[in-house]
Amino acid sequence: MIINLTWKFSIKGFKTYLQLERSLSLNSVEAYIHDIDKFVAFLDYKKIDLGPDKIKLQHLKDFLQWVNELGMTASTQARVISGIRAFYKYLLMENLIDKDPATLLEAPRLSRKLPDVLNIEEIDKLIAAIDLSNPQGERNKAILETLYSCGLRVSELVNLRVSCLYLEVGFIKVIGKGDKERLVPIGDSAIKQIKIYKENVRSHQNIKPGHEDNLFLNHKGAKLTRVMIFYIIKDLAKKIQLKKKISPHTFRHSFASHLIDGGADLRAVQEMLGHESITTTEIYTHLDREYLRSAIIQFHPRS
């Protein structure tokens, strides 16, 4: 067992193990590493200065509580737990630790529950609550307008590039799951706010090398993290005393539901969301089904 086992050394070894011994794809390896990075970010945020060999079950439970409060879904939490378990199994197999703290870590129960959806008024209130007196406010407004206008995943949003904006023709190019590209229409409100952010805020920043093409930047001129987007939305929800539990993904759900409510073709929505299967998109028809059910109960002679 190595004395003072570091995260950098452990993660590097874990990555090699996944690539060589388990022969996983690059995307799968990156997903595993990303899950461990989340945990390391949590430790850093909580100022817990411990190596992987000093972590206890309670630290992992506190981490799960943290990601749950950030609004991550049960399926995302289950995937993160899977990554942590695999990491600690590797450390145990390599005799880098004596005991696996993740053995008794319980995954949340998965159920296919309908996602929370914001109505138009709630979205307007969230956007109106943004403090535009500082540069981050203009950026945050552009972020929310883009999330709702385009139905992006949070990973797609933080990786959105300036070179992928075709605002003159009302489209953006999005790099989705599996590096698949798709063109997504973008609305006038989002276009207007992106232009304000680019011209009045982003153009005055000192941008870090390597981040020149990233659209949304933090105050240090680097790409925003996924966690930061969760915090922005969580703070705004608290500000307007919104009772719903929301996350960046809520805007994606709302985008799809509002389109389908308005009569948009399911196939078109599938294309815009980047879903491989139409079945995934069909979950957003739940509002239509509720309306139809209420109409049947109210008007059908046999009800």
C-alpha cells in the first residue's frame, strides 16, 4: 500500500486499467473519470483534504447528498455511484487500499417518473430574477435563454463554441452524445441575449489559452463547468421561491413539452433533442395525455 496515495496517481492508474485491461471505449473511460472528478470537486468544495485511501463511507454518502441537492437525477446518481465503485474496486485489486469504502454505498431507486416541467410564467420569472448589474448576469441570462430555446443538455451548453453559432440564419451546431453533431434552431430572444453577452461582456475578458472558442466563460476567462450551471439555476429558483426541484435538464424537459403541447411533430422534436430513439422523446407527450384523460373523464358518456 502506497503511503499518501494521491488522487492524480490513482486516477491515472484507473484510466490505464479501464483502457488496457477492460478495453473500454474512449467515451466510457472519460465518463468513469468524469464521475471521479465530480467527487474530487466535492472534496475540494468542502475543503476536505484527504487522499483516496483515507475516504470513508460517510464522505461518499455526503457526496451523494450534495449531487442530489444540485438536482442530478436518480439515473445520473446511479451512474456516478457505479463509477466510484469501479474506482475503489480497482484500488483494492491493486492493493493500493486495505478496505473499500464504497461497498455499502446504496444507489438511489430508479423509476421512470415524469420530469418536472416549468411553465412559461416560471421561466419568465427565473430569467427576470437575474441581476443584470454585473457581467455574470448578462452571461447567465444568455445561458438560460439558450437552454430553453434549444433544449440543450448541460454538457452541450458548456461545450458550445463560438464557431458553431450561425445566428444570422437562426441555428447553432451542437456536439451531442457520442460526438454526434446536429443543427438546432435558436429563437430570437436567445440570439439577442447571446449577442449582448458577446459584445458587452465576453469581448472585454482576458480569455485563457485553449478557451478562445468556448462561448460561455467564467470570470477567469475559462470554460464554465457543469456544476456552475447547476448553481446558477439553483440560486435563481431560491430567489423566486420556486417550490419545484429544478436543474439545467428541467429547461430541456420544458422545451420539449412546450413544443409538443403546441403541436410540434414528435420526429422534429426528436431531431432537436438529439434522441436516437423516438421512445425517449415520447415521455414528453405526458402533458397531452393528461389533457386527453381529463377530457375523457369529463365528456365521455361511459366515464
